[in-house]
Amino acid sequence: MTAQPTDIATYNFAYLDEQTKRMIRRAILKGIAIPGYQVPFASREMPMPYGWGTGGVQVTASIIGPDDVLKVIDQGADDTTNAVSIRAFFKKVANVAVTTETAKATIIQTRHRIPEHPLTAGQVLVYQVPIPEPLRFLEPRETETRKMHALEEYGLMHVKLYEDIARHGRIATTYAYPVKVEGRYVMDPSPTPKFDNPKMHRSPALQLFGAGREKRIYALPPFTDVVSLDFEDHPFEVQTFDQPCALCAAENVYLDEVILDDHGGYMFVCSDTDHCEKRREQGHRGHLAPESPLEKTEPAQ
Amino acid sequence: MDIATQAIEGGFADPVFDAQTVFRAVMDAMARPGTLQPLPVFARPPAPLSATAGAIALALCDNDTPLWLDLVLQPPAAIKSWLGFHTGAPLANTPADAHFALIATPAEMMALDGFSQGTQDYPDRSTTLILQVSDLVSGAPLLLEGPGIETTATIAPAQMPRHFVEQWKQNNQRFPRGVDIILATPEGVACLPRTTRIKTMEA
């Protein structure tokens, strides 16, 4: 045997065995060919609990190669436990380069946000999905929801949105907001805030969705029509914020509310940490930005 | 070279990374229909199975995926034993049982609706056709649109099946059921997923 260029074992590069990767790869191809349709796959046990992104990790592990650059975000942040752990996992098992910069990544695994920086052709966005079935809370039986998708019977979803309006005067769904893909399948965009729904529409990047516990993979090819469900008199609207980011003064981005003290103090900051850091490096300053210039910190591993 | 040697030689030199490279090319081709995703020569299957088609089979097929071979690929024992040795894939009894079909002479192939179309409940249970073509420029031009294509794309694959545009329209009409096509050329791969629509070109 000749020595491999890397010192990690290649028989299980990226943790999964080859037969598992082939099975997941075939499911991904079918998912791309039938946008929005949930392809069943034989999800494996991963070295992390369900709910921590086993579906996204299996998808990433099946597509990643030695030349890829991986970014992992958790609610937009590169430095939270889930993101740091998954990034460390792939550094260990696949020896790939990792980054926190959206523009430099070839694969971005995400839990519930789409980066603010526009994605480009050639990038792959991998979503970690908890409940892939948009109709599940309306109809618990898989046999029935499968039939509803087969027959394109989505009246129940519109009734749900209508009940929102009857009860609250508006569509109160703010995350996991259902979308229709290419005029056919109703799809759960995973629990991203509805703020991100318009970014899915005709995105130049390939979007792959993995649900480990529920054993489903689905996909949106680039330039695919993704329309948020609504009514003529209650059109789809995204969240708006009445103040800019407290650190980088960004507007028209998704903000998180951060509690500052025990006396009701709070601030709104960018949910996308990479976007916020980039803007502060460029000199944008919000009203709560620290006086000293941002120190260059080591990127999280 | 005897059949036993032919069956064993010509597989991936570096199975893990070669399979990943081939898959990524097929994935990108499926996500961007009409684009040619270049592939180096990774496999040397017995003729007339092409290097590209052989590499795709090695990357995607295993004992879970019944394979169907067209009339040109069926007779040579070397091809069956090569695919059997390297993938372990069983041969499908009928085209409708196949998960993948390897087609060496697309111009003479059977109708697309003879393969598994999947069901309305499970449209993923359909056959993926791997067509060996010599190039994507010398055939009748096809104007493509649909998911994965920003505006339009044009390819002109050689040796395409008879009445292909008409057959493909019927394939579109069966959506979400239908077959997907992987075009294997000596330079690389291009794909026609079932969502891609072919606009008839005005002469």
C-alpha cells in the first residue's frame, strides 16, 4: 500500500462507511430530481443524539471531499456549542478545512438560518431538519400525509393558516413557514425564521435538507421556485425590526434579542455572527459597539 | 486477458475519494441540468461499457440496486463479472425492476416508460438511466429549462433515443413520477432530471 497524503484512515473518511454514503448519495440525487419531495433513507446512528443535527451531518459526510471548506452555523452563529462540535467533528474525521466566512465555504451546514451574505453557485447549504413533514402537526399519520402529498391535497395547510388569521388577525406562523416548491410539493423549510424564506427562492446555491431521526432527505436545486403560502388579502410578509443591530448598525438583517442585565436591559444584534463581524471590521458601528476596535480573535476551531 | 482478470482489474484506484469525486460531479450535474461536469478517467471497464458510465456505476451501485443492462451490454460476460465484482449489484430481471440502467446504445434503447417510474406515493422508486453518448454537441440541440437552470441551457447530445423530445414530454407529464437521465460522455457527465423541460427549437 502506498502512503496516503493524509494521516487519517480513508476507509471511513468522513465517519460513514462507503455503503451508507452510496445509499445517502442516491437519496440526494432523487431529492434533487424531485424538488421538495421527502426521500426516505436509512438514517444511521451518529455519535451525537438525535436533535443535534444527525441528518445534516449524514448529508454533509456523504458529499464532503478533501478539497471542501466547511462552515457550520447554529442560529446564524459560528461559535455556539452545536456549530463548534460539528465543525470539530469534520475536522477530525475528514481532515477538511473549516471557516467561519460564508463567502469562503463550499459547504455550509446550518441549523435554522440562511447566512445574510448572498450564496453563490457552487456552494451547498445543508440544513439540519427536526420534523421534515410540514403536515405532521395537522395530520399525525404518515400513511395519510403521504397520500396528501401524492394527491397534492394541501387544503389542510391553508385551513391552518386561515385559522391563524381568524384567531390573531394575521398569519402567526413565524418559523418553519410552509413553502410550495415549483408549484407542486409543500415543503417545510426547517425551523428557519420566515425572514429567510425569500432567500430560498431561486437561490444560486444547492440546498439539501437532512432529517436524521425522521429519516428523510429533500432538496432544492439552484434557481427553483420557492413560494411561501399565503392569501391574496393576507400576503406573506417577513419580520421587520424597528432598530438596527446594536453592534454593527446593520438594517434589513435578522436580529436576536440579547438580555444585558437584571434590570430589563436588552439589545438587538445580528443573528449572523460572521456578517456582524465583517461589518464591524469595515468600520460600521452600532450604538452599543465597544470603544476599542475589534480585536482579531482566533476563529473558532 | 481472460475474463477473471478483466473482472478484477479496472476498478477505482482510490475507492473512497474516486467515488466521492464521481458523486459530486453527478450531484452538480443533476442540480444544474444541461451543464457538463468534467470527470477524469477513474475506471477501466471492459468494452463496450465506457469509462465514465463504469465509474458512475462504481460510485452509486451496490447490492441494494438492481442493474439493467441494454442489449449491447448484456452479452459480454466480462461486463457482468466486472460490475458484479466491483459493485455487487444484482442484475434486474426486467427494466421495471431496475434502480439503475446502463445503456450503451441510447439510439436503439427501449421506450422510457418501460423502466420503473416510481409511484405517486414514492416517486423516488424509479429507474435512473445512465446513457453513454459520445458528446453533447453533435446531436439535435435541446433547449432546456426548469429547476437548476437560471434561464435556459442548451445541449446537443449525440445518439439520443428515438423520438426523445416527445418521450421526454410524456416523462414530464408523469411528474412526480418519471425517470432521470445521466448522460455519460468521455469528458464527463450531464444530467436530465425529470423536472427539466425541453423546449422545441425552431429551425
